[in-house]
Amino acid sequence: MKARLLVFCLLLLAACAAQPPVESRQEGFVAADADESAPHRTSEGPRADLSLTAQEEANVALLINRLGSTPEMAARDAVIRELISLGPRYLPFYRKVNDEAVAMDMLYVIHRIELAQDRRPAATVEEKPADTSGAAAEAGPRHPASFTGDDFDRDEAERFMATRLKQAQTLLDGGRYDQAIRIAEAAIVLMPDSRWRPEFNALIVKARGEGQAELLIAGTIVLEPAALRFAATERGAAFQSPLTIRCYLKNVSAQEITLRLYEGPGKESLLQLNVRYEQTDFQGNILMQTGNVRVPIDSGGAITLAPSSSHEISVPLAGLSSLDADASLKMALGVAHIDAALRVYGALDDAGRPLVLRPVRFARQSIRVFPHAFDLDAALEKPLATLREYIRLGKAQEVFLCAHVIEQRNLRAAGDILLGRDISESSLPVQRARLRAMHALFNVGATWDLKKWQDWWADNRLKN
């Protein structure tokens, strides 16, 4: 019996080995019906289909959207590096992006990928030849990789290039070399025969030279006074007292350096301010604007700094009307976040030879700007009494504003006033302003209701 079973198993194995492999088929699909032009995967070489999946397109679209909505240069650079790192498979998708806010950045991304892969737009395997006949040629706006031929308004294009040159120069003046180079290179790719190309080329050389220069002068800034107030409730109003920017320069090299600060009109140093201006109210509304303010240094002559010695430069700023002329009309709290850089007109070493100096970049500083209708002097002199008075008068926005001048030593007293028993007697706007003021003082509870604030204050009152 065992012998018969063994023989049967051997015969079964031999029969299975003799059968051809079974081809798995799905109902309704026949191999002969497949499109011969469709990509086929083989056991040799990489996958021929390089198109993006729906999920990949969605992810990169979110990344590009973040690039357009991010004002911070460092954050934008991080997104650009990530887009470049995705590689040539994403080039067709990048070329379809038609958003003016990121147009120059996307040109730079495409250019960097092509340089890294030694690719050109016409040589990419994943792109099909464009259909230029009939309706296909008119289906939607064209997004050119560059201004070439005669099918565009050259004067308009040159004005566009001049604007980009000014933008790159502003970034260079602020010591942001990588961003300046990126814009200049993208502009050259966009319009190689622009009459501004020599200026773009010179800017790139200058940015690379300064970016590689040794740090010889370091600095810090101080903003005075501690808070500002508009001089009037009218469009374009200046500050009641100018903002004084005190720049402290220090020679961090081992040699004596002479700084040529001012040598007449057109030969002055320049303080470049990159300002992000936020306006908020007690309801939590926020308006944010960004811009650049250029302040020439029109005094000082030449100064000589020994190693480790310092020098102070005071630069007044009358207002921010060039950034937002309507800011002085609003009963809102303004907060100006300032990134500053000082470009010195010229410098000499201890032997009198010219030096290439980086722009001196300063750490970010912030300052509050109050509306003219707010009594800033009274709030600074007697903050707690002024806070009580505004609560009594039912002035919601003033209550919110007053919280921003209260010092650390008065936090507990201010919390007791804002969450006092009389809060239920205040109008709803004032109640909201009192809670928003608590958030401004303690940086917690942006969405808390009164009960949550009262519980938190009971646990944390003695800690402040």
C-alpha cells in the first residue's frame, strides 16, 4: 500500500512539472487588445512610465501652494530645496504651474533640476510633443519657459525684468545672497536676450563674492522708543516720535578697518529694512503686510575701528507710510517685525586697500505701533489705572491695547482686573476684549471661554 502511494505521488509531481504555467487573466481583458503605445514594464531596466500618481501631484501642489503663501525667505528657501530634490520626474508638472506669485521661483527650480540632470525641456522623455493645431493651440493660457521669438510685448517684458532686477538688488542689499542669485538666474532663463542681462550677471557675481567674503564687521540694533504712536488719524501719518534705530558695529577681525559711511550724494551707506507689519484687534482679526524700507545714511564720513572696537550709528525712521498708508486710520494694534541689514558704502584695510564687506545683518527686532486715538502716554505712566478706566467706559479695543503696555511686575494685578467679578456686567465686546487681553498677557488660551479662564487663573494666579 505504501509503495503504491509513493508511486502515485511521483507520477503526480511529474505531471505537474510537465504542464505549462497557467496565465492569469481577468474577465474582459485580452492581451492582444492592449494599446501598443502604452508603456510596458519589463524585467530589464527601470520602469518606463515616469508620470506622477494622483497622490504625488496632490502633494507637490500643496508644496507649491505653501511656497506662494509663505512670506519668510528662510521658509521659502526650504520649500524650494524640497521641490528641487524631487527631481526630473516632476518637471512636466512644474512647467504647467501658472501662478505669478511663484513664477520666478518655479523657473529657478526647473533650471536647477535641468542643470543637475543635464536635461533641457525638449529632451525630457516624459513630455509629449505639443499639439499646435486647431483647438488644442487655443485651449487655455500658454505658460512659456522663456520669452523667445516675437510673440510677446517686449516693452512689457523688459519692464517686468526691471522689476525683478530691483527685487534682486533689494535682497542683495539685505545680505540675502542666495535669494538674490535665484531671482537673477531665473530672470536670465526667462529672457536670455533682455537688455538687463548685464546687470543680472553683475549682480550674480557680486552676490557670490559677498556671500563668500569673510565676516569682518558684526552688529546689533536697538529700537527706541519702546512703543510708537501715530501723530494723527489721517492717511500717511508719521509717528508721533520718530523710530530711532541704533546700529552698533563691531570690528571682529584682527586688523584695523576703515568704514566709508558717507561721501556725498549717491555715495552713502544704506540701511535695508525688511518689515512684516501685523495689525490686530480685540476680535482676533489679523492683517499682515510685508515690504522693504530703504534708509540712506547721509552722515558720518569715514570711521576707523581697531580690532574689537565698536561704533554707533543712529538712523531715524519717521513712519511706515510706504508700507501701509492706511495703517494710521485704523483703531488697531500694529506690530512691526524688522529684519535689518546695513550695506556700508566702502571699506579699507589697515594698509588702505579696498575691502569687500558683507552687509551687516542684525537680529530681528519687533516694536508695537498704537493708533493716535489711544492715550499711550497715560497707559505707559499708569497702566493699571488706565486699564480700569477703559473697562469702566466700555471701550473694548482700548482694553485690548492697554494690555500690551503692561510690564511683567504688574501681570498678577492686571489679571485680577481683567477677570474681576464685574466682568459679567461688561458688554459682550468688552468681555471678549478682556479675555483677549489675558491671552496677550499670558500667551495661552486664545480660544478659551470665561469659565476656562477663571479655572486657569485660580490655578496659576500665584505663579505670576
